[in-house]
Amino acid sequence: MLFNDKTVLITGGTGSFGKKFTEMLLKKYRPAKVIIYSRDELKQFEMNHVFNEDFMRYFIGDVRDYARLERAMYKVDYVVHAAALKQVPAAEYNPMECIKTNVNGAQNVIAAAISCGVKKVIALSTDKAANPINLYGATKLCSDKLFTAANCMVGDRPTRFSVVRYGNVVGSRGSVVPFFKKLVEEGAEELPITDERMTRFWLKLEDAVEFVFKGFQRMQGGEIFIPKIPSMHIVDLAKAIAPNLPIKIIGIRPGEKLHEVMCPSDLYYDTLEFEDHFVIKPSTEVKLTDYAVNAIGEKGKPVPDGFDYNSGNNPCFLTVEELREMIP
């Protein structure tokens, strides 16, 4: 079993993903040690009340701090890099702070992992990193490039890096769901919708964690893994949460798209389709790796010319009823 008797470190480990990853990791595996690496002492204090096994470790630290990262990664086997500044408006207003965490922090994670001989690292990405139009997406694209190219820096060391990219997560702190629910609880008479044509990729937090688990098994180093997941219409989400409330169109905000992209058409020649996911190969060759067959023997095939995978052309859309069942 992949994580049994291994040491796992999660940057940004007190976030929505980190907590769910820890919960599912402890249910499915028997790790030797789990290290939660994050900046917020209160969130660590609260998380420690839930996950307080003897092998849990809580490290206060920032991915901007290389020395602290290197100390934290001593004898670590696997790293999940989930730490990031993710709020689009905040990134636009504080661009260098976003760059320091999402870009410089990514490079620090890479350097510390190589120095400490970590076996495998998976960095979490976002659909906003594909053809980005806002600073947050641009920093995550840069981070993706750093992680995929890092495999060319390792030499004869064992460390391998890959990326997992997915869309909106139901009920996460950055999701529109808590916002809509709060409006309903406060007695709002309508729900604000940016554009009635807007679509988004949609998945449950548990599915995101499972996909990362699978990524550690599948990875050879350099891949961007993208799950095949359903899309939803934003107006259907509003109907699922508040079927009796009218909607008010407020217009697309700066940095938003009508449809999010996960596999851009400009990279169709580097994109492979597997049964339940896509893989974007790295732009730099990694020891002539055959990415069409992954580490557990699954086989992929090239996508058609000009192929793109976006939330608007997705063949699978959730109904209002299915959305309602997914909402926590």
C-alpha cells in the first residue's frame, strides 16, 4: 500500500483539501508520520483536536521560508503541495504577495524536496492555470511549469514531481456554495449571478483527494493529471440551493471567464486521454518517458487535433437534482 509506513507532508495542510486528505489518508492507510505544514496556528490547534494521533506533526511554517521547508521535509517520503494564495481579487490587488507564495513558494518546495530526497511530490493546480486571464491563474501556470520542469533538475536523485489540476470543489471555502447559502439564511430576496451562460467544472472534495491518491500511483514525473469530471450551469446551482428565489444578473467580474478550461487546445499535441482522466505531457523531455503508459500500466491515446476540454463543451453536465444531492 502506497502510504503505509511512509511519512507524508502536506503544505497548506489546514485548508479544506488538507483536512480531507488527512481524514481519508488515515482511513485508508497506515502512515508512519503525517506532517501538517501551514502558517495559521489557530487552524492547526483546531485540526489537532480532530487528528491527534501520535504520528501527527504540526509544523508552523510558510512555503516562502526555504530553511523551514527543508527542515520539515527531513526523511519525508511524499509531499502534497496544497499551499497557495487563491482569491482572485486579492491576488490582483496584492500581486507580489501572490507571486511570493505561489511561484517562489513552489520553487522552495521543489528545492527542499530534492535536497531531502523526497520520493514523490504532487502539486495541486487549478483550471484557472489553463489560458490564464488573472494573476492567480498566471502564478499557478508558472507553478505548474516549475513542477513539471523540476524533473529535469533531479539528476540521479529519486525525487519526481507531477501536478494535479481540477475545477471547483463543492463546499470548499472558496466555493460559491457557502456564499449562496449564507445569502439564503440572511433572507436574501434574490441570488446574484454573474452571467446566466456561465459554467464550471464541479467535483466533490473526496473525489479530488482520491484523484491525488491515484496520481501518486500513476505518476512517472512531469505529468499534469486532469480528471474527467462533470460541469454545471451556475443558474442550475442557484436553483438547487434556492429554487424559489429569482436571480439577478450582475455581470462578469474582472478576471472571470464564462467557461473554465483544463486542457487548452494550444496543447492538444501534448495531451493524452485515459479512461477517466487526461494527461498533459511536459514540454521538456524527461528521460524519453513514454507517458502513454503510466506507472500502473494504464494506456492513453492522443486526443484529436485542436481538442480542448472546457466546462462549456464538457459532454457531462449535472442536473439540478444531482447538484442538490452533492451540496453539503
